[in-house]
Amino acid sequence: MKEITATISSKGQVTVPIEVRRRLGVGPHDKLSFIIDGTGVVVRPAAFTIETVFGSVPALRGDSDMNFKRIAEEAWEDQIDAKAASVDAT
């Protein structure tokens, strides 16, 4: 077992040493989970969940939202037309 020491800043931040980042397979902007169990604390890469990606994609605003609705409606109409055409062909 190897021990690596890091210092906690006044803001509660720690720089994760490169050897630890490599072992965990994480890099910039990745998230870590701290699991507290009966024997101590385990650190591992965070699992992919809605909470881990929340805010990573900007919300649609204004016209973008309307464009999305229009595109969805057009796609739905295309599906209906395709179904109708396949029924007519039989």
C-alpha cells in the first residue's frame, strides 16, 4: 500500500495528485464520489446519473424551444405519413 498526502485549502479544496487521478481514471471536470462506510471513506469516480450531468447542457430558451417543438411535430407527422403509406401499399 502507498500513502500520498495532499493539503486541504482554506476553501476545503484538495488537488488530487496525478498518480491518484490516473489510478481512478479521471481528469478535468470529472466528478468523484466519497462513500462513507463503517471502515472509513472510499473515493471513486462518480457514476453517471442525472444529478452528475445536471447543468452540463444549456437549457433551451425563447425561439429555440419553439423550434424544438416544431421539429418534434414535423417528425411525428413524418412517422404518421410513413405508416399511412405502408398501409396504403398493402
